Amino acid sequence: MPLSAAARPGIPAPAPAALAAPTRATLATAYAANRADAAQAARMAAAHGDAHRAAEDRQLAAPSSQLLGFDGRGPGRVTEVLGDLAHADRVAVLVPGSDTSLDTYGRFRAGALALYRELTRQAPRTAHPAVVAWLGYETPGTVSTTVLTTGRAERAAPELRRLVRDLRAVVGAPGRPPRLALVCHSYGSVVCGRAAAGLEVSDIALIGSPGTGAASVAELHTPARVWAARGAGDWVANVPHVRAGLFGTTVGFGTDPVDPAFGARVFPAGKGGHSAYFTPGSPSLANLARIVLGAPKELR
């Protein structure tokens, strides 16, 4: 099992660029400033002797990268856009689970890229999809006590809510509000559950979820349609779906989102395991794209 990225020694990097909330007019400026930070972080990581982190930072500093946010310190944080955000009308925000950091960002980005490609493949000619890969919080380690509680999710939720507000100010057009969907994997579904109340998104898709911290969709207090799926080979099915007090804290995340008692719209995810939801050609990826595009009647 992978260890928590937070257990790694501190890796030097510049403080994040001080940028105002993005607008269509300032997207290019924001992308350039964050690429510059990634390039500086790569140089600092290399001088620190961390060749792997330096390589990850250099990838993010590439001229083609569209970074809404970057912080190379410690485990790191990245918000990357795939597609033309300024003209997008259907946007998926991908929220990762445990053991996601700058050191494993390539794996997370591969899933986001697979979703973007599937969206562009399925989208009608009039649609303009984009994906935002949001590593905007310090994820827990799979082998750690933090992965059993909502603590990290509680701290991440305000940041996710802020991102959604910022995106709504950038995408869409007068009289044509955008479709924004949260695609929440593993512990990321706990983050989405904590952020969901009143959030202006059209859909929330929970995949490989250990729970949200809520007993039902009603307890999420969201106007969005809530979806859930689990691959037949996903080990998270064996996680006890309970919430219990232990040593002054609450452990566990409550009702299984694919349980009818939770009230989500369950969709097919195929035979894959916990890391297979974004596999090209899989039922889960195809159905996630249909949800983001607003074509749920075609789920299969």
C-alpha cells in the first residue's frame, strides 16, 4: 500500500502567486504566472536533490499547461484546466482521493485527460466541454488515521466551494448558465459531500466512494442530481459503511452511496477496480461523460 505523501520531507518551492479570482480576460495571465511558479519549483526541487518532484514540476511548467493554481510546497496543490475554459459550457471538476500529491499527479492527470477526451468524443457539435483537475487540498494517506475521518474533507470543502464560484464567473454566457459537475473519486467524495450544501452544480458523481459523511442524499442539502457507482472489482465495497465515535472523534463516513437507502442515482461502472473508473473504453468513463454532458438517459 502507498504511504502518505505528507510523510515525505519538506520540499522547497516558491509561495503561490498572489492572483485575483480569474475572469475570462485574466485566464492567460493566471496560467502564465502559475507556470512560472512551477518552473521555479522545479529548479528548487532539483537543487534539493528530489529529481522526481523536479520532473513533475517541469511537466506542469510546460507551455501548454493551463494552471489556475499551483503550490509546489510540501505535498503540493494544483488546479489544471483541460480544454478551453473561456468558452466552455460543460465543465467537470475532478476531485481526487487519498495518496494524491504532486508526486503522483501524473496518475491523477491521466484520469482527467481520459475524461476530457471522452467528453470531446461524445459531445454534440454545439457543446464545449472542459475538465478541471483539482488537487486543491492535502489528501490523506491510504495508510493513515486521517483517511478514516472527515477532517481533511472539512478543511478542503471551502476551497472546493470557492473554485466552483470562480468557475461560474468564467464559464457560460448571459442567459445560458453552464453545466458544472463534480466527479468525486474515493475520499474525494467525502470532500464533495462536505462542500455540497447549496452548491451551484448540476451533478455530483460519487465513484469508488467510502461514503460522504451523510446518511442520505437529503442530508447533503444539494440541488444537484447525485450519482453513485462502484466497479465490481473495487475493494472499497469491503469498507464498513458506518459512523462511530472513537476517542473524541468520529470515524467512518456513513451510508454506502450505492445503497438504495442513500438515495443516489446508481449507474453502471463495469468490472474494474478502485483505480479503473477512468480507463478508456470502460462503462464508468462513458457514463461519467454522459452525466457531465447532461445526457443521463443514455447511461448504460
